[in-house]
Amino acid sequence: MDLPKLRAVAIFLVLLLSPEFLNAEETSEAGESSCESTIIASVPSRPTVSNGTDTTQCGVLELEYGLERQWQGEGVRNDDFSGGLRFGITPRLDFHWASADFLGVSDAAGTHRGFGDTWLGLKYRLSRQSRYVPSFGMFYSAKVPSASAVLGGSGRVDHAISVLVSKDVRRLHFDFNVIPQLAGRPGTSGFDHNTGFALSSSLPLSKRFSLVTEGYGYTALNSATLAWASTMAGVTYQVKPRLLLDSGFDVGVTPYAPRQRVYFGVTYAVANLYSRMRPGR
């Protein structure tokens, strides 16, 4: 990157993280919570593939982790302990870090264990929903290749740019994502590309329990990775505003989809770091 571009990026980051920018963005929208609020609530992205347009509460550090077992078919099984953190940079922008911290792949050759790939991303909410119009957002993420080839790692950087749409319809909440992806080709230059689609819904069953359903899938990436689609059903349980548990299962609905998946996870909003860094605390 040349010097003018570096300078522009540096100026943007300084403005983005400056108190003046934070305060201006806070006051520009009625009802936004303070970036130094001591009232903390989690904004989970689990257990769905789709992302909502709501971002992590401004200033809040949030953790999420989960266990899952996936049956790929043809005698292949994956065990995964994965998760990461999110941080609310502004009321509209948050940072995402996610990684498959422990990955096990079992097939006819035996079981292979190790670290998976790491993803870094930024999500920005473009607008809030109104009575008839949904909210919109964008989410860019990039893969840092850290998984070995035996665990399915490509050794190349991937990119994904998601268009996010969210809407409440009476008691139902819907999230719809269109996810174009560029996947680096192993051992050569260039990218393969495909597009993911995901539509999830959430329905409160009680004060703490909610039913979550989702249909999602991807178009063909190349001749070796064909199009597929799956469905998911699960429940979430809100222990307290900052702590949420989730569990459920997936079932593949097309020939090339993973056959089944079961999962359990937790999301926890740790603290508002902006509030803790405030002078006098």
C-alpha cells in the first residue's frame, strides 16, 4: 500500500476511535445507549450462520464459544471447539475475531487434531428498521490461514463481504444475509468464488427461552466443492442480560451438504472497556 493510502487509512482510524467521533455518533441517533454505559447486555451472533444488523454494544467486550460435532458423510466426522470475541468500537461498528481453537477430523485414515483457521472482521450497521423498512448492514471478514491441510486448511487468505438485512415482524425477528466469498486456491494464485444465502428467525417462547430456525447454503465454489444447503433448529436461554446459552442441531437437505450437526454454545458480555478506562474509575 502506498504512502497516501496508508495516511488515509491512519486518519480514518484516528477519527473513528476519537472521543469526538464516538460522541457525535451517539447523539446522532435517538435512543442509542452511551458508549460508557454500565448497563450491559449481550448481542449474540450464535447459533446462526446469518448475522443480524445489530452490533455489539458500544465499548463492550463480548465472548462466545461453542462445542459441536458434525457428521460430513462417507465416514468423516468433525469435532470442533471454536469461538472468539467481539468489541463494540462505536454504536454502529464492531470488531470480530473468531477461530476454531481445537479441531478434530476423523476419517478412514484416523483422527487428526489441531488448530483451525482464524477470521477477522468488521460489521457496520447502515440503518435502523422502521415500521415497513428493515435495517441494513455490511460485514467484511478475512480468513487468516492457520489450519493445516490435513484439517481442511487451504493455506490461503479468504475474503467474505456480507449484506445484512434484519426485521421484526410482530413477535418474530428475521435476519437475511447474502454472502459473496473469495477463497484462495491452494498451491496456486487466484481465487474461487461462491455466494452464501442464510435466512434465520427467532421466536420468544417465554421470558428466557427462544426458538431459532434457519435455512442456509452456498453455491458451488469449484468442481470439487459443489452447491449445498442445510436447515437448523435450536433454542436459546437467556440466563441474564449479559449471558446467553444456545443448543440445537442441523440437517443437510441436499446431497453435498454435511449430514448432521449438533452444537452447544455460550455468549457472555464481559465488561464495558470504555467505561473502565474513563478517568476517575
